[in-house]
Amino acid sequence: MAKVLEINGPLVRLELPGAVLGEQVSVGALGLVGEVIGRDGDTALAQLYEDSAGLAPGEAAAGLGHPLSVELGPGLLGGIFDGIQRPLEAVRQVSGDRISRGIRVPSLARGRRWAFAPAPDRSAEMVINAGDILGSVQETASIAHRILVPPDVSGELLELAPAGDYEVDATIARVRSHDGSIRKLTLCQRWPVRIPRPFRRRDHAVQPLVTGQRILDTFYPLLKGGKAAIPGPFGAGKTMLQHQIARWCNAEIVIYVGCGERGNELTDILESLPKLTDPHSGRPLMERTLLIANTSNMPVVAREASVYVGITIAEYFRDQGYDVVMVADSTSRWAEALREVAGRLGQMPVEEGYPAYLGSRLAAFYERAGRVETLAGGSGSVTLIGAVSPPGGDFSEPVTSHTKEIIQTFWALSKELADARHYPAIDWLESFSGYIGQAARWWADNVDPGWAPARARALAMLSESEELRRIVNLVGVDALSSEQRWSLEAAELIKEALLQQSATDEVDSYASPAKQYLLLAGLLDIYDRGMRLVGQGVPARRLLELPVLGEARRWKTRYGDADIAGLRERVARLVEDFMPLEAEYFPAGPGEG
């Protein structure tokens, strides 16, 4: 009889002949959920996804015959799950405000019926392949849930259910596989979380993930199917930035994984997201959102599993042809779970106590992002955004440094900028994007060919302003030439009029790419016109008195996306703002008399 031999926190050694690595197990009288991570003869080492307090040697254990898997089907969207995909609302109804150990609640609600519409091009006796679409269910008003043939099934379609209302585990199709066996297909399927779902090939089409946040889209763009990190210390604004991305990005599905974060922070997200309206459809944002909550007081091993549950669900919606964004908050807490388990296993610690395989685990996780051609022949993407919480804001610590080597977009948050009330508090000197070349083609085709040179000029001005700021701090502003004073003012103008963005302002919360470029082009035009006058002898102090500088700072809130034409017309009239100075210093025209 299988039984518990030894207990070491979340790790238990079991007498379990025939156990398979990765197999899910049920341990003790409560039936605690676990996973086999090691074998030695007839004994197996399992990690538990629930608290092992009270578990005693000699209690019964059993292998469940399948790896840790998730249920995939209608009913996912709008749900809030824990780290092993237990629906928290259903759990609350059964056990109250605290999750009872060993509780079993189906991930997808039974008893609820879904209106299934079979695909018109599917009929009996035809051959179907893995990933083909059998039909659809209108899961929410915003999203049609496409019912897919599981990746491990193909053969002759013997029967397809007619249109009607079905529960998730009702048979809607029968398939004769190539080996002659009959497979019954339902509205839902299961998939192991640690195995990436298959696809045909990588799709290298270029399409930016438009977030409406100017410093992200204009300066450090991320492509759909790309990988990004948001490192930052406590209080730098990670949560608000993630809110903005989830609300405004042009992805169709958003999955938020709260991995080991503080309970009060996660509560704020769980309470605020359901109240938000999707700006693209006018419907509740939760109709295209899914939340996985695993707070810091929940079992540490479930924290490690939660990111795999999230990415597997993201891949499932990708296979339906959707663009999915997954935010993991935070991968630092996930790495801490790896460190704790590795320590209990007695594995050799390396940098700061993390296991030697930290880098490879992070790389394997981020590698599951990408834009692909699905098995059904469509196109879908998973964009991964991992928040990182480096202790003390130290970006040289192992999780941040390994992540920096893996991802292509790095949005570094600065505590100094946050303290100065500059939001989003993204440091334009520490951040980078490896997608500039691809994004430039999209901006040139869809917005303006001048985006790439304008972006490069603005970043150069911001970099130069840091040097000038150090000079001012040492010897004062009077040590600067007029050209340097004007350059410093122009950089401040870009920071305040372009990079700062209010999440609570109805107009400023989101900026379309067209508005972003017009703002950037207008600010650079102001700089160029002023620099020409300074070069002709106009003192910088007179330029600093121009009313247009204060007005330009208000363009972002004055001109909404419905008034792009008004902003374009205002930028075109900038020549008029400099005419009074030109008339004063050059009555006969610049360069004359």
C-alpha cells in the first residue's frame, strides 16, 4: 500500500511503486494535491501544492495517473482561480473565506450549459486533424470560444453534435483515430501545464502591442508575441502600469497571474479589474480577462505552478487564433519558490542561494511566448510580460540579470522618478527594446516614416540632458551656454509633455499611435525652431518666456484621440509662436540688418 514515509515542509517522500515523474498524487487523509519530482526505486519524492501541517508518516497516498494539468474550455474567462486552477468563488461557497486543504472543486462549472454551434464545414466521415475547429461557444459578449480538436487527436470524424446547449463534459464529437480506437470529444480538454502546446511554425509577422502608454509604444515598443520585463522596487508603480496595459492593450485576451504578491495588493487588483470597462468594446473588461491569484501566504509550491497554469491557458486561447497578453506578477516570487524547494532538496545553491537552473527555468518559461501559425492554420500570439521585484531596486540581482538576458523589452522602473511623482516611472536610460527595427516598419506603414529618427533624436536629447543636469547641480545654470540651456529646457518639455502620463485622466490615460507621434513631432519642432533662434543670437532666457512652452505641456490632455486633426493643425501653426521673437530681434528678417 502506498504511504507517506517522510515529510519535509512541502516535500514528502512516498512509498509509491510505479510512480512516474510529473505524476499528480493525492496524499494523506485530506487528499492533498502534489506532484512527483523524483524517484528512487519504489520511493517517490513529491512536492505538495497545499500546506502539509498535520500530515503524518504512514498516511495513505495514491498516484492519480496523470501529470498536473488544467481544464481548458468554456467558463475560463471572467474567472478567478488559485495557483492550481481551483475557482476561488466556487471554493468560497464550499469552504468559506479560507481554502480548505484537500478541497476538490471542478475548474470549469458543471451544470452550466453552453450554446454550441458546430462549424459549417465539418461533417461526418471527413478527416480532421489536431487543432481543427469543431465549432464555437459564445462564452462572453466579447469572445467566441472556439472548440478545438485536442492536439493528440486526429482521424475520421464519425459524429458531430448539432447546435444546442451542452455541459462542458458532454460528448459533442466522436473520432476514429488512425489506430482504430474511438475518441469522444467534449467541450473541454485537459493539457499538462509543463508541456508547451504544439503549433505549426513561428509566425514572424510584425504587429506592435499598442498599450496607449507613450513611453512604452513610442520609445520602448513590444511586439505581439514578444517578451518583456517590468523590474522595479516597491512603490515604483508596477501595479498601476500593469493595470494600464491590461486595460488598454490591443490584445484580445488578458491573463493576470498574481504569483506570490502581498494579499492586499492582489486584493486591490481583484476588486478593481472587475469594475473596469473595456475601452475597445464598452463591455466589462472581465469578459476578456482571467485572473490567477496565488498570494504570498498561500503554499509556496503552488506559487511555482501558477505561472505554468497561466501560460498553458494563454497558449490555449492562442491556439484559437487570439492575441493573448499574460502578465506574471512577479517572477521574483516564483524564483523564491524555486529557491525554497531547491534548498529543501539539498541542491547546491549558487548566486544568492538560487538553484543553478534558475536561468534555464526562466528561459524555458519566456520561450513559450511567441506569435505562431496554429495547428488549424490561423494566427495567434502569446505576449509575456513578467514583473520583477529586485530587493532594494538592485537590477544586478540574479532574477533581474537573468531575465534581462532573455527578454527583448526592458521597462525599468525608477523609485526616484516615482518619488518625484513622474508616472509611469520608467527610466529612459535603463530601459531598452530589441524590437526597434521591426516596429519602425510598422510605424512607417501605419503612422509616419519619421517615427524612428524622431525617437532617436528625443532619446539623445534626454541622455544629453542628464549630463547638463549634473553640470547645473555642480556649478549652477549660469555655467551653461544658451544652446545648452535651451537643450535642457527641451528635454524637460519632452519629459513633462510626452513621457508623463496620467492614468486617471480620461483624455491622457490612453494615446493612440497617431497622437503619440504628433506630440513627439511637435515637441521636436519647438526645439528646432528655438535652437535656430539661439544660434542667431537670441538669448535662451527669452525663449523660456514663450507661452507655447506651457501650452505644449497641456496638449496631451487638451487633444483627445477624437481630435487628432486639431492637434495636427496646432502643430502646423508653431511658426506663429516664434514670430514675435523674430520680429523683435530681426525686424528686417533673420540674418539681415
